[in-house]
Amino acid sequence: MSAMRLIGRIVRWLLILIAGGATVGALAAAFAYLYFAPNLPDVAALRDVQYQVPLKVYSADGKLVAEYGEKRRDPLRFDQIPPTLVHAFLAAEDANFYEHPGVSIRGLLRATFELIKTGQKRQGGSTITMQLARNFFLSDKKTYSRKIRELFLALKIEKALTKDQILEIYLNKIYLGNRAYGVGAAAHVYYGKNVKDLSVAQMAMIAGLPKAPSAYNPIADPSRALERRGYVLTRMHDLGFIDRTQYQQAMQAPITASLHGTDIEAPAPYLAEMVRQEMYNRYGDRAYTDGFKVYTTILARDQIDAVHALRNDLIAYTERHGYRGPEAKVKLDAGALKAWRADLTRMPAAGASASGQAVPAWDAMLGRYAPVGGLPAALVVASGDKTAQVYLDGGQVVTLDLKDMSWAGAYISVNRVGPVPTRVDALLKPGDVIRVRDEQGRWSLAQVPKVAGALVSLNPRNGAIVALVGGFDYYASKFNRVTQALRQPGSSFKPFVYSAALHDGYTPATLVNDAPVVVKDSALEGVWRPENYERNFNGPTRLRLGLVHSLNLVSIRVLQSIGIDYALKYASRFGFDPARLPHNLTLALGSASVTPLEMATGYAVFANGGYRVKPFYIERIVGGDGSVLYQAQPDTVCEPDCPASAAATAPAAPLPADTTGPAVATPLPPAGTLAHGATTSVPAIKPAMRVISAGNAYQMTSMMKDVIRMGTGRAALRLHRADLAGKTGTTNDQVDAWFSGFNSDLVTTAWVGFDGNQPLGHAETGARAALPMWMGFMGAALAGKPEATMPQPQGIVTVKIDPKTGLLASPGEADAIFETFREGHLPKPDTPAAVSGSEATPQGSRGLTQQLY
């Protein structure tokens, strides 16, 4: 009896202690809540959570161009996340997530016993809701007060949101290593896939990362990652999330993770940087975190073709001027070389490649030489009289023979190249670090060009830039030569002078004396004796032929006749800033400083029939919530469909005040005109302003078509199109080479030169150095498209003339040719057509004392 009484007393005291402990615990919890609750953040913010989503730049046809931001994130709705992936996270982090109220008592007790046993505060007992509370509102500092705040916040979150909403936020926000935040980004970073395409093993690998994103990372530590994946898969099987077959298959699956960069579909880094700068100017640091999507005007296929055209052109130039030798020389380890030769299973055919044994030391060395413009670095490991074997990063082996390096005579100077090599081992030696090029499966010796280039193409109807390449490789040189390189355009500037002459009364049949010119110029402190490129003289020459054959002396006499001030003012119609143009007769030879974008903008006036358009490259900006924050409203050539009340026209003279100034791409309105979150509708068409007459544009286009048909641009006949017009440009000593050309749908400018203004070489004219780039792009961009040329406008008539005199031809004249004239400006049979003599005095010269003899 006494024993039973004792047991009863013990039970009573235990009950009292438990009740007392519970009361004390409840009071402590209540006190803690009263203490912490007033300072707890408002969890309502989770209802409108804003993820730090990077800025994404797209082409007009929706291809990814670039991504900017420290965090890679691809937010997903809960219904877009596969249930198996959700189950993997529940198995790894919180199996009872759907049962507990946000806090797991069992987990907290487990963490408490761990603390008592070890005396250390370890991470543990945290539910997914608690992790979300910590990641969203609290720091990672391990303190008792933070843990208590975490508990109360978790309870508040569970009251404010559904379980699925909590999981959606958690799975989009959790850090999973390698800059990946959320499961959408992790799927792309580790596997290059969308989440719906992941295997069970891959899902388990990702689900194992939150515990320690660095320690269990399959890239950094595959063995520990495999161990963690096994734990997650075992838990998934034990909890019934996967069956036995799925479990066994996933456990046996190899690690397939590797780092995947952003999947760029349209390579336009120079234009992407223009967009990034514009977005940062408008939105500051928010540009990289608010999930903006910028849709540019470029077309992915055209951009790819532009990159290929520029790189092929610059490689062709560098091969014409000889081989400069290897980029570096290294000493090959004899043991590594012997082992590699023993493992090489077969010798690839010349120009072909084969898989060989990777050599880590060689891979590490080649890793210091990043690919440039698509040209990978390679290590020469063996060479003989007929072939050489070169090693590429990862074990790829390429065999080169003499045919694959036939261009590689030694570079001596820009005008001298050594003899063609007759032995491979005289050119390539073991230990040489070289560049190679893959052309449709055949490899050849290459080298990174030192020469630079640029290409820009735009829609002449509204100024939309459809392709832009600012150099051979953006990551080797970020200098954007399309918008930043101020270069002399040479003869490619002459069409603007000729257009001014047509407006001033000249006709394509006007005779101009192609004869020696001597200019006494006080500004030059001497005498200037300009020459034609061919150093010949043709006497009286029709204006058309002066442009077709790019005769310098004809251009100078034309400019002298119309007056320099007049020509400068007229050039502003095309977007050029008169203040940046030379105020002397060298203007006729293209001595101005202009960018390729300015040249393309000027030529667009000819291409579209006489209208000024402004180049732009941002079509629209979309906010993180999907609202359109900005929509471009470019000046557009819309005739004959423009509303009559809205059409803007400019008289021939004087010039409209708003047509002056340089051509620069300014896509957005002034800062502050679009509030964040604002939505714009698709704007009505803004008619472009006419700056030259349709007849002037038609005559100039006709003359520039002849540049291709029988002049300096004859090589473009290989494109087999009758709608192309353009003009070459070459400066003194062949420092700059240009070609600008167009049809009614597309205008493109190509430029080649050295950044340091060195000569290109005595034969490197615009026709040789730049025209092939233009042809490479235009041939691809216009392939399969119908010819597009402006129709003959009203007020223009076509008649037969005598090609020698420029006068109307007599009936039955055998060698008569057709020419176009403005109505009322036909040359009369008894009136000389020449209006530009050899004794006229320059007009409009500013501060210059000139005499022309």
C-alpha cells in the first residue's frame, strides 16, 4: 500500500510539474510574443513579392540577346513546378509541411536535445515556412532572439498565405549555388533545361542544395553531392513520392550537372551594352533586379549574318597580309607528350579533327587563351614537312597540312608578304600556341585580326537598327565602332555633295571638267594639289560618271561651284552636324569625321525616297509585371498612306530647323516621362519629314546603282540583284575603307580600318576591304526576298542624250543613252550642258583664301 501511495504522490508531483512547466512555457511564449510581436515585419509583403530578376534583352523576334544581373532567376507559378520536384524538396527539407502550422514541435525538440547534448547552436528544426521567414525578413546570424522571431513570423506567414503560396515563394527564392536563385534558374544553370524536363535524379540533386549550396554542389564537390542526392532519393522513396523502379534508376544515374551560361540566341553584345547603359540611366540599379525585358529592333537572323560577314571580311584581310607567327611558345613536358601520343587512337585526316585523351596541363594552359571571334586557341604538339597535329582544349586533335595554311606567308609589312610556305614544320613547331578556324567541318590555320571593322544595318522607313556589329569580338574590345569611331568617310560622302548639286540646278548629265586642280589655302600653309585615285584626267565628264568612277577632281569642282556654306547646310538634312564637317574643299573628298551609324542614317534618306529618319534600337520595354513601360514611336515613311493632315513636309529651302544635328540613336523619351509601372498603348504613326525631293532621291539612287553596275562597286553584281545602289569610300593612304549601300528595304554601312589609324595597305580600297563585308551581309539578309526599289516619281522624265556632250540626242543617234531629268531642266540642243567651269571662284568659304586654277 505504501508503495502505491508513493507512486501516486510521484505521479501527482509529475503532473503538477508538467502543468507548471506548461503554464510557465505558455506564459513565456505569451511574454515572448508580446515582446517581439510589435517589431515583427508585415508578412503581407509576401503577397506581392518582388524577386530580384535580371534584365533580359531580346531581339525583335523574341530571341535572347543578353542578360544582366548578379542573380540568375526564372520565377515560376506553382502550377508550373513539377510535383516530383516539389516532393523532392519536401523530402529533403520538410516532410510534414502540409500538416504543421508553420512550426514543427518535433523538429524544435530535436534541435533542443542537440543543443543540450553538444552545447552548440546548430541549424535544425526549421520548417520550409521558417526558412522562408528567415530568408525574406531576417539575417542568417544564429541567435536565440532571431530564432524566436523566426518562429512567430512562420506562424504569421501560415495565417496570411496558403501552403501552395508559401511553397511557390520558397522555391522561387531559395539560393541554390552558382548565382542560381530558385528552381527555375537552377535547372538552367546545372542542366541547361526547363524544370519540366528534369529527371528524378536531377530534381533530387537540386533539392539537396539548400542545406549547403557550396558543400553539396555537383560542380564543386561531386562526391558529396552524390551522397546528398542519395539521401533525398531515399527519403522520397520512404515517403512514397517515388516507386521502387524510379528510386533504383535515379540512384544509379550518373551526375550530369555542368555549368550552363545564359543561352544567347542572337549574338549582339555591342547593342546589348547600348541597351544596358540606357536602362541604367533610366532606372539605376533597379535595371538589374526588377525583371525588365527589353525588346530591341534587331532581327536575330540578320544579326547572326552580320557577325559572320564582318568576321569573314576581317579574317580575309588579315590572311592577305600574312602570318604574324604564334601567339606564344610553351615548353611541352616530354612525359605528358609521350603519354598523349600513346593514347591517341587514330590520326585524323588533314583539316579534320578527332577525339583524343585530354591532358589537364595543356587544357589549363589553353584556358589562358579565350576564343576570340570564334577562333579557339590550339597547341602544336607535333609537326613534319607535310602535316602538323594541334591540340584543342578538352582533348580534340586537329591535323593541318599545307593546304590549310596556304595563305600564311610571313608578314613583313602592311604592303609586303613573304613566300608561301612549302613545309609545315617551317611554319608550325611543337609548343606553338596558335589559332585555328573551323569552316564547315574543315580546320585551318588562323590568326586574330589586328584590323578593326564595323557594320550597321537599318530599316530606311523608320530607322530601326536590324543588325549592329561594333568589332571583331566584344570581349576582346568593347569599343563600339558603329557609334563611337569617328572616321573619315572618303568618297562615300560624295553622294551628299552630289545631291546638293542636283538641288542647286545640276543634272546627272551636267559636264564637269575633270582636270588638275591647285588650291592655295592659307589654312594649309601651302598649296593643295588633289588627284584622282588613278592619277588620270578625263576632261569634261558627266556628273553621273564622276560619281560612278569616284573622280575626286569632279567632286571638288562641284563643291566649289555650289559653295561650301551651302553644302554644309544641305548636309544637315541627312543628319550630319555642320560643326563637325570641314569648312573647306576637302569636304568633297570625305575628310569629315563621322560614325558608321551616321553614314547609314544619311544613306537612308536616299533609300526611302527623301525622308529623314532617326536610328533607334529599343522597340519596347516590359516591366516585371508584364506591363509595357515604353513603346517606340519612330518617325516613319508612310506615304502614300499617311493621313493628309498629319504628313510633315519641308520646303526645299530654307532648311527646316529640326533637321540639323548628328544622327544618334536615342530610343527613349526624356527621363521621367514614363513612370515605373505605367502602361502605354501602341502609338499612331508619326510621319517622317521630307528633307530632299523624291526626284533628287531617285536620281541619286540611279547614279549609285551605276556605281555597282559599272563603277567601283562592280563586285556587288555577284549578288545578282538589280535593286542595289551604293558608294565606296577610301581615304588617303588607305586608312579607312567604306561601303554604304541599300535597296528600298535595307540600308547598310560597312567600315574597315585600324583603331590607331595606320594604313591598311596600298590596294585596300573600299571596294576590296569593305565591300565584301557589305555583300556578305546583304546577300544573306536579302536572300529570297523580292527586289525593292523606289518607282520613278512624278516630275522626273527619262530622255536620250549624247553621252559626250550631255545634250539631248538627235533622232537616230547611234550611241545615245538614257538619262533622267527633272521636268523643265532638260538640256537644250543648242545650249551647252556644262555649268561648272574651271575658272570659277569658290563660294561660301569660311575663313579660307582659296584660288582654283
